[in-house]
Amino acid sequence: MPTLTELGTALRAWRESVAPADVGLPAGVRRRVPGLRREEVALMADISFDYLVQLEQGRAANPSPQVLRALAEVLRLNAVDREVLYRLAGSMPPPSGSVPRAIPAGVQRMIDRMSDTPVAVFTAAWDAVQWNPLWGELFGSPAVLDPGAASDGQAPNMVWGHFAAEPPEGTSGVERDTAHTDAFERMMVSDLRRAADRYPDDRAVTALIDALRASAHFDELWARYETLPLEGSHKTVVHPELGAITLDCDILTIERADLHVVMNWAVPGTPDAQKLDALRERAGSAPH
């Protein structure tokens, strides 16, 4: 159970992490602490200075949704921190807007340094945002992601690709044994439900789920209401030219941006690793 002290500690930490320039204020030369002053936050959030002090000191309970919304905006909280704010205040976060797709600069730099690994970035709803040349070489086409593209010209979606799409001719397919298939499917359905809960106003997510529920198998998994963590998986990519390539897959979740970074690895010294080396050579010589 969150305490008022936890809410106050979080508010102070967020206030001190916002640079005055981020909200259009001059930095000044006499600031004794980093971030924003209490009076600045109170003024921009349209609440009294005394009330903000009470909140930060854990002496005020049950701030209204209007106050929480104003504080989240002034403190420039992202979607994850916004949920934390509401929960620490004992409130339910209001519905969010669309699933975020922006890749932060630091994450982009990390991805750029992983050119020797097949890597792709997906939204919380598993729409593909970006993939590197090696991923494109592995799956046979940059438009096809493990293994199918979404319908109607939308961004490729991994869940749609698994449950509802056939790999286009000349592209790679993905095979898993029974145990890994079951674990992968349950994990993906569970994570898509989390995205639907966080972004109930995103019509694209609603449309995706409605279309997927035409699959009896997906609908059965959806009806379980399971909550499962994202974990790595084991699979075999059947490349149209190189044949079977057995890989381990890891998923890195970027919470602040609500993105998933998917990476594939082959055991060093194996024929699978040699096939990845061949694809690296192709990716390195391919035009960008």
C-alpha cells in the first residue's frame, strides 16, 4: 500500500529533475537546488504553495484528479511515471492516448551500435517501429517481422504476424517446438492485453485485437486474462536461401518510452552462427 510519504518523495524527485528551461523559465543564478522551485510548480499547476508543501511532506491525502493531471503536466511525466503518480496518490490513472512510437535518442544510439545483431524495435502493441539491415536479411524482407506483416498497409505487427498472417513467398518463416510456441503465444497475448489496458483510447490497438479475435486460438488465449512477464524465447528461422537458423531471442523493455527491443543471437561456433555471419556480410554490403 503506497504511503503519503512515498508520494511526497516522488513529487520532490520529479520536481528536482525538471530543468527550468524545460518549462520555459530562466535558469537563474541563485538556485540553491536543482530543478524547479515549489512556488514555480504550484503556480504552473494552479494550486496553492501551501498545498504543494503538504503533499511533498506527506501531510495531504487524496489529491483530486485535476491536481494530479496538472502536476503530471508541469513535471513532464512520461506514461510510466504518470501511472506511478496516480497509484501513489491512491487513484486510478485516466485513459491514455495513443501507443507511443518515438525512440529516445539514447535508445537510438544503443541500437545503432548493435549492427552485428538482428534487432528490431516494437511498440507496446507490437507494431514494428524500426529494424536494422541484419534483421531484414534474416527474415528475408524488411517489411516482414516474425513472420508476417499487418493487413491494410499498417505497420508490421508481430502478434498479427504470428496468429493471422502467412509468410509472403520468398521470406523467412519462424518455427518453435510445442513448449516454446505455447509460452511465446501466451506471453504475447498477455502483453497485448497490458497495452490495451494502458491505452484504451487507441483505436488501432482496439481494431487489431478485434481482428485477432477472429482466430479461435487467439480468442481462447485472450479469454484466459493471464498476466505473464516478457521473457526470452528459442526459435528456428527458416531462411529461404540458408535454411534453418536456430536462435535465442531476448526482449529488452524500455519502460520510459514504452518500447520493446527484440534481439536474436546464435550460439558462437555453431553452423547457426556461421549463417548469421553470412547475413552480416550481405547486410554490410547492402545499400542503406
